[in-house]
Amino acid sequence: MSKALITGSEGFVGKYLRAELEGAGYEVTGLDRVSGPGCRQCDLLDAEGLANVLREIRPDAIFHLAGQANVWKSWKMPAETMEINAVGTIRLLEAVRNECPEAAVLLVGSSDQYGFLGERGVNVTEDMETRPQSPYAISKRAQEEMGMLYAKSYGMRVIATRSFNHGGAGQGEGFMIPDFAAGIARVEAGQQKCLRVGNLEAKRDFTHVKDVVRAYRLLCEKGQGGTVYNVGSGQTHVVRDVLEKLIAMAEKPVPVEQDPARMRPSDTPEIKCDNTRLKRDTGWTPEYSMDDILRDTLEWYRKKIRE
């Protein structure tokens, strides 16, 4: 049985990844700042602690999800974001190099690394220049570049992703679909009168988190070391259409108001993931639809808000 270690295992994606790996026969250990069943407590900046965990577990595959993932927060705490995301990754790579250099390492990055795409957004390939526009995106590019350096310099099997929007039950607010779903659930529960929204004309690529974690597993199993992969559905949806689909699922009428504070004039009109490399190397294709993402997210927020 193969052994897997997930950093950030207690987060939204980490819990789905654990289920995916266990379903595929892996023995899974989590690593997070908080301990729990099947999860070891360790800070990414604790070099000795990381080395001890890896020495004990001897994982065959390491999925690095841990980090500061909030773009807005990265502006408030840029130094901490860089330390957690970039320096924390270096600590992990060093521990892997010293304790289990044969292990595959998947570094999960973000499509935010591409920055403002303009007309380039209609077909985003891994060969495009990255132009990060936030401390978060810069930290993720630094993480990726260090990973590629370790792959080239030490022969380690390090794979990096630039993951596009993904969602599903359990995703916290601060992202478009959870914000819509939570607002609708609050209107249904009588906790607010309307749903306030921003730019509805943008087109974005969304993937169900269950498809995303399957892509991560397949990349660790079949991906090429020293390679960057886009992870996304390859299909875009107009934000207005996404909102209308969610409102159609509502149990009562949901008034919508445009909120000037939520408008982002610098938004790239369309961002579409080119997932050719991912499909070619792993055989991955998405299995869940946008409707699945919306239904799962809305149901989760209904239960959460009514509790």
C-alpha cells in the first residue's frame, strides 16, 4: 500500500483529497497546524518537526496544500504570506530531500500566478508568462520556482499545479459561488433581504473539488517531474448565468442588488484553462458539472445557516 502525506489536510480541499486517496487504496497521514484523527500537528516553518514526520512516515507521495490562500489577506500580511507559502515550501522540500528524496511532491499553486490576462485569458496555457499581481500570487510563483529548482538540481520528482477556480460543499465564503450560495441561503432563512453582487459579466472556469483532487492524485501517479500543469475544466461560465442557476434553485424569490464596492473594473473578461497537458499525461477528464458544484454548495450553506 502506498503512503501519502497531505499538508493542510484539515482544509476544504484537504478533506476531499484524503477521501480520494483513501478510496484509491493509499494509507494517508495529514499534517496541519491542528491535530485530529489521522493528522499530525506540525508547522511548515518547523524544519526539525517536518524532518521527524517524514522520517517516521516515509511517504511515497506528498501533496502540499498548506499555506495562506486568501488574496485579500495577503495584502494585509504580505510578509507572513511569503513566509508561509514560499519559505514553508522550502522547508518542506529540504525535509523531503534529506529524508525521502524518492517521494513524489505535488505543489499546489494558483491560476492567480498568471495575473491580469486581458485577451490572453481566452486560452491560458502553461507556457504563458506569469505576471502575478498580489502578494499571494507572487508567493505562489516563488513556491513553484523553488520546486522546479529542486527538481532540476537534485533530481527530485516535484510537480506543480496552477489550479483554476474550484468549489463544492464546504468551501468557505470569500469566493464567488460560496458568497452567492450563502447569501441565497440567508435570504431563504429570512436573515437578509437581498443578495448584493459585483461584476456579473466576467467568464470564469470552474471545476468541482472532487475532480480537482482526482487530478492531483493522477498527477502524483503519472505526471512528469519538473513540470507545471494547469488544473481546470476547460469550460467557462458567465457569472450572471451562474447566479441565475443558483437563484433558480432557491426556495423563494431572491432580490439582487448591484454593489459598487464589489465591482472590479480590472477583471479579465474571460479566463479559460487549457488543460491539454494534464489530460495528455494523466488521462484526466472532469466528471462533475457546474450544476453539481452549485447544488452541493447551496445545500451545504442551507444546512450550515439553519443549524
